[in-house]
Amino acid sequence: MDERLRKMLEDLKADRTGIDEALSILHDLPYQDLSYAVLDHHRGLRKGFPEVVFCQGKSAEQVVELISELSKRNDRVMATRADEETFKVVKDAVPQARYYPQARIIVVDTRKEEPKTLSKDESYVLVISAGTSDIPVAEEAAVTAEVLGSRVERLYDVGVAGLHRLLDKRERLFGAKVIIAVAGMEGALASVVGGLVACPVIAVPTSVGYGASFEGLAPLLTMLNCCAPGVAVVNVDNGFGAGYFAHNVMRVMSGK
């Protein structure tokens, strides 16, 4: 949105665009009322990325309209918690859409140039999962950070039940600028990682586990009570929030 607005202002200044046309572009800039949703078209200017569509609880037709309207004004659009049936409907309406099944994310990217990451010095976000069952949430975090523009590396199934698997990858741990630690069960992975590294660690509890994990409450409390400094915690299964936050940390570090 910010690039399109910049172009509109440049065209207006150079008399390539009339005032009436400019006003029509600005008409829906703050928000667009669709009766069942109010699209925040100003978010890209405020946050650097347009509003993200949360598909869970919405009909496929609603998701299609939301993605279509956002795509008219932005060269990147993302929708989370989307199932394959919803994607098929979106794909029919928006051919450029692609789907990340493990992450359950739909992305529409119409940029003509090759996407560039924030990293000029090979710095990266490292996404770690305790177990294989935690990968869907980890992938939501990883894909989110990648779509936003961060370089991401992955390290999966390295939980505390076999600590040697994690310690064998110390170089990758120490090379990361931000680490996202995704774990269910008791959620101890974030504490271990937080005690090893100097970079920020974003802990993501998952709803994976037996009854006493209370659908993610137990790992959430473990992570909130982490004694290792430098660990922040997002909500249960919130891979999107972790990926977005990790990208913001990378953006601030890069000075952009």
C-alpha cells in the first residue's frame, strides 16, 4: 500500500493523475466496510504489512472477498488458519494464491521483483520445534516470518527428551539473531534454549500433549515461569504471532 500511495502522490505531483482519480484511490484508504468485516487498509502504512486474514470461523466466500479486496491494494496478502477446501475456492478466484499446507497459510504475492530479505549479513530467525507434532505451529511461525521478509532456518524434533539432538546443533543456535522455540507437553524447550543463547527467544506453547497438559495450558505456564532471561511468550498455538514478532525484531536490528 505504501508504494502504491507513493506512486499516486508522485503521479499527482507530475500531473499524470487527476485530483478526482486520487480521491477515489484514497476513499477506502482508512478502512472498507464489507458489512461482516471492516478491512483496515491503513495497516500497511502503520505496520509495514497489510491486515492478515484469520480464516478460522469464516466462510470460504468471505475469505475470498477479503483476500480479493486486500489484493487490489497490496502486492502481498496473507491468510492464516486456512484449510485446503478454503484454498481451492480462493485459488479459483485469485490464481496467484499459493498454499502452505503444514502452516495452513494462503499467500498472494504479486511482486514483480525477486523478494528481498532483511538480512545482508546472513542473519536469520531460527525456528525450533520440540517434537514432530509441533511442526504445524512451527511452520506457521516460519512461513509468517518468511512472507514478511526475514530469512528463516528450521530445526525440528530436538526436544528435551533427547537433549543431545539440540546440543549437536549449537552452531545454528548461536548463529541465530532470534529463536522461536515451539513446544507442547511440559514446554521445557524454551527454558533450555533461553539458558544457552544470548539472542531473544520467543516461546510458543502448543496444544500437543496428554490430558495433564490441558490443551497447552501446562506448557504456557512453564514458559511464563521460565527462569532464563530474554524469553518472551505468545499464546497457545500462536505461530503467527511469534513469526510476526520475530520479524519485527529482525527489522529493528537491521535498522529498517
